[in-house]
Amino acid sequence: MSVDTATVAKIAALARIKVNEAEIAAMVPELGAILAWVEQLGEVDVSGVEPMTAVIENHLRLREDKVTDGGVQAAVLANAPARQDGFFGVPKVIE
């Protein structure tokens, strides 16, 4: 894909980047080289390579799904400034 000054100016406008004519002229060969490299990557045969989500394989350490606490409602509410029916009491904010 060839990149010209009009394409670079359009990309800069879409990205809301203010560039002058000298910067646009300098970016034309840079963007052309980047796109050539991406096209070169497209030529690589990856038919036997499985997709991966990370370079280093991570395994989640799972724990048994069981309740380890509970039955401490009275201890939790002991320092509450207001209690109502076993819950924290809060002032009404909506009339």
C-alpha cells in the first residue's frame, strides 16, 4: 500500500493531531515502511501455530468454592452507628 501526503493528512485529521507540511512529508516514508512490514508479516506461514493469549502461559490458582466466614452479623454490626432489622441504618436521601 502506498502512502501519500493526502493519506497522512487525513489520518492526522481523524486522529485530531495537528501536523504541519514538513511533519507530513517526514511521516510519509515512515508510515510506508510500517505498512510494508505489516504486509511482510502477512506472508508468514502460521498454519500450525495455535492462537495464544499471552507469551508466558499463566494458570489461575483456583480455590475451593466454600463459605469460610459467616454467622458474624452481630460482630459486624457492633460498631455501626445505626442498626435496623439486622442491617446498617442509613438516613433517607430521597423524599
